[in-house]
Amino acid sequence: MSPTGRARLPLLNGKAIDLTGPGLTDRWGVTCTDLGASAIAPNGKLVSVFGDTFSGTRVGEGDWRSPVILIGTGDADHPIVYERAGGSDPDYARQLWHYEHDDAGSGWRRGGISTVIPSDLLTVGADMYLHAIVNRGFGNVVWTEIWHSRDSGVRWTHLGEKAKFPAELHHGHAQCWAWDYEPDDGWVYVAATGFQRDKGIVLMRVRPERIGDRTRYLSWGFDGSRWSWGTSATPITPVGERWGELTFRRVAPGKWVLGGFLASEYALAYRVVPSPLANMHTTPIQMPILGSAWDAEDHFGSRVAQLYGGYLLPGSRFDIDGGVGLVVSQWNTSTGWPYRAMQFKAALKDSTRTVPPPDPINL
């Protein structure tokens, strides 16, 4: 049993539970939602951030908000159970900050923002950060921005104009983020890609105290002879890989996981590497959950129709069936339901045991 008395999930690959949906999260007005990137807050609670959220029973029905937050407990080994909403009202998941969802049909008269999609959460010490993607029409990113919480994910404030990043940064490769802190060297590492699922992944880093200043981010690039920081960002993933939602987590010293939705394979895919600077071209990619047609899906067999997301959960362990926890999204775009987040378990091999650490500069 867990310290809270909640039983462990079995060490089996496949779907564990639905996280959102009717009878689960509708008490907070979160009936239809997706994404669910999660992090442990400074107070020890699990904080999950969701994208376009509707109080009705299918996409487009009811109160529309994005992003919203739910807070509770759970990890890779235990079922996630939410206890309250983020924001001013613990009993209703309100949009974390005010804006009206606009559209071209209105002539963009309500501010020009169609929706704001969350990328990822980051915890450093007593602080939490949220990177978000501001859209004017689906896939048309106008800028991205960073928000900050000092109360374990309940209330959020914008970090200011310097915390806004242009959509065209690094030729559009820096729109969708995943990030984590490396205490051994004191840097926050950011893996990023475009929001359109047609690009590879680039790498950046920043000191925690400079997170809100876009001019202090350094990109990792290859100049034709060597890799170094501060040059133009070069994709770290092999040519031909196209990525969507990302997860990037330091699981233990010398063990990082980079992956998420690999659009070019229609699968959730991951690399286990010894550092953010590892050579992704020589590190094996693992695809524990595959996409499928609706009439061929098998959640307990790790085949999911219209899947995306794939965020790594705290407490994940390698080389064990069901040792890795993932938050997986699914959206039936034809009917508007299911549109939900689910908790899956999977196995990932620890490739850091067999792949020697690369030269940190000349990969």
C-alpha cells in the first residue's frame, strides 16, 4: 500500500485507468479534456495541466476553458486521484487566466486568441512554471509564454514581456516545450519542437533564476564541425522524425527520458539517455504504445486510436513491465467523444546501461 493507503497499480503494460471524463472529473467541470502534463509540486501534490476543456459531454459543448489544472495524488505506480482544481475556486476548474476564445467567424473581435494550449510544467525548489502556446486558429502559433506559481500550482502569474517567445524562434522549432531541472549542473534543459507535428526536436537551457528572460536561453547547435551552446539551434533528433507533444524528465542521476508523440510513426516513443546532450542518433528509440484504427484498438494491449500526449509520470522505473507511467490523450475527432486523458503503464529499457556517455561537445 502507498503512504496514503491507496493500493499500487499492477505491474502490467497497458491502460490502468481513465483520468478524466463523466463520473471522474466532471465535478470540476472537466468532462471533456486532453493533455495532462504532470509534475510534483513543492508541497508534494501531483499537479496536472490540461488543454481545451469543456463542461459538456463532447468537444464544443458547455463551458470552454484552457488551460486548467487539477491537483491530487498519484504516480507511475499508483492511480491518480484528483482532489481540487487549480485557480481561485477549488470546486471548479476555471481557466487559469482571463481571455476570451476568439475565432475567425467573429472577425477576431474578442482579442484575437482562439486558445492557449499548455506545453509542460516545471518545478524548481519552491517555484512552479508553466509554458503555454498562444494560438490564433489551430496550429497558428502567435507566441508562447511562461507563467509562474508560488503556491504549488493553485494561482498563476505571467512573468512579463521578456517571458514571451516569438513563434518563429529557431525557425518554429521552439513552440511546444518539455523541460526539467538538472541539479548536478544547475541548468534547466528545454526540449522543444513545432506545434504542427512536422519538425524535429531542438535543445535549449537556462538558469532557473533567468527562466522569465528569453534573452538568457542558450540553444544547442552544430556548426558543421562541432556542437556547442549559443549557436543556432540544430535538431537533435534524426532526420525524418516528426514530433508533437513532448515529455522530458530527469528520472534519476544520469537518466533522462525524452519522447512523447512521434507523429511520423503514429506512436508514443521515448529515448532513455544519460544526459540532455546525449547523441539521439545512436540512442535506440522505444515505442511502447502504438496508434490504431478505432475498430482495432486494444487499450490493454497498448494500441490506442487517435492517441497523443504521452507525458511521463513521477516514480517511473526502467526494465520492469508496467514500471513507467504515462498520461495518454485520445480524441475521436469525428464524434467529439472520447476526448479524455488516461493513465497507462509501459516498459522502457534503461539504455544508459549499454550506451557509453557521449563526448559532451563533439557528438
